[in-house]
Amino acid sequence: MRLILLGPPGAGKGTQAERVCAAHGLVHLSTGDLLRAAVKAGSDLGNEAKAFMDAGNLVPDTLVLALVRERLDQPDAEGGFLLDGFPRNVSQAEALAEDLGARAVESVVHMKLEDEEIVRRLLGRGRKDDTESVIRNRLQVYRDETAPLIAYYQAQTVEGQSGERHSLLRTIDAQGSMDEVFDRIQDALSSQNSNQSGTGASV
Ligand code: B4P
């Protein structure tokens, strides 16, 4: 399975990604985690990314794409992967589609959550980039740059078992307990899989 979890900061992408990867045997690729590891290691890439992350802005595409390409080129990614926090804008999505070619993404799960619940969760998490003003900026960046991916993936379709076409995107409610949200994702994936005939995506 090749899957994207899409949603605002704090929707629980990282939380659910771990569960979904464990359940389906997928490689978990979180650009947030890869970037934080690069910052911690003090690499050139990490040093360049740090100021963007601290302010809640997107890190430049060239840096993020270098990390993603390196990870997706590893042999274990052949068996399926989950992209968590990537792509974050349309140009990253276009670069991904080009890189993947025939290994195209099969499902996109959009996790929807209200701003006030997001702020509450992230203030509770208490990461360095989880101050209220940085969170509000990340929400604005999400609306401006990432939310257009909802329509982008909604418009992409895969062929169903009886020849009809279905959107790649499924939207789920990310409000509720971690178990409830996980069950909704599992339902979205099984309805997507039962609809697909295995042929590639098209627009
Ligand atoms: P990310 O690391 O992607 O982080 P996130 O969006 O804040 O969190 P996520 O949605 O994964 O929420 P989580 O499960 O942790 O991004 C950080 C920064 O990296 C970005 O601001 C940007 O600068 C940079 N970056 C990353 N990818 C990039 C890209 N592709 N391009 C450019 N820049 C990029 O959950 C949040 C909290 O909620 C946790 O405390 C969790 O325990 C709690 N929670 C989860 N589910 C819950 C539930 N159901 N109920 C109650 N609480 C819940």
C-alpha cells in the first residue's frame, strides 16, 4: 500500500501513522521527524531548516525533497509506505508524482480537525515549535499552501473493480479518541481498497 496522511498540524498524523504502519507493515516517512533529526544532528540541511521550523513556516522544497528521495530509494520502501506530513504543497506533490512514476500513491486520507482543538492539542504536546503564535502561523500556512492539496487529490481518480472511477482522497473526522480516529482511517482504507482494481491514478 502507498498512502498519504494529509491534514493540519496537530490533526494526529504522526500518532495515527505509527498505528497504520504497524497494522499494514508500511515504512513510515515523516518529513517532520526527518527534519527534526537533521536539526539535532547539526547537518548543513538541519541548520538551514531550523529557522523555518521554529517560525512554523515550510522548509524549502529542495531540502525536503532531498530527504524524501533518499528515504524512498531504500529497498524497504518497495513494500509500501506511508507519507506523513508530505507533500505540504502542490509543487511537492508534483515532484512526488514524477519521482514515483509507476509506484503511484494509491490512497490519500485527509484528517479534518477544527482549529481550536488543534491549538489545544499542540499546546498540550509542548514541542519547541508549539507556542500559540507559532501554531497560529502554522495553521495559516496550512490554509494557504497545504489545503489546496485536498482539491488536488480529490480530482485524481483510480479505476474501481467494475470500471467506475473513484477519488484517491477520503476525508475522515480527526476529532475523537485515538482509537476512534484509527478505526475511521481503517474504514476509509478498506473502502478505498475494495473499490480499486489495481490500475494507476489519473486526473
Ligand atoms: P510535523 O512534524 O509534520 O508535525 P505536525 O503537523 O505538528 O503534527 P501531527 O499532525 O503529526 O500531529 P501529532 O500526531 O504529533 O511538522 C513540523 C514542522 O516541520 C512544520 O511546521 C514545518 O516547518 C516542517 N515540515 C514538515 N514537513 C514538511 C514538508 N513536507 N515541507 C516543508 N516543511 C515541512 O499530534 C499532535 C498532538 O495531538 C500530540 O500531542 C498527540 O498526542 C495529540 N493527539 C493525537 N491524536 C489525538 C486524539 N485523537 N485526541 C487527542 N489528542 C491527540
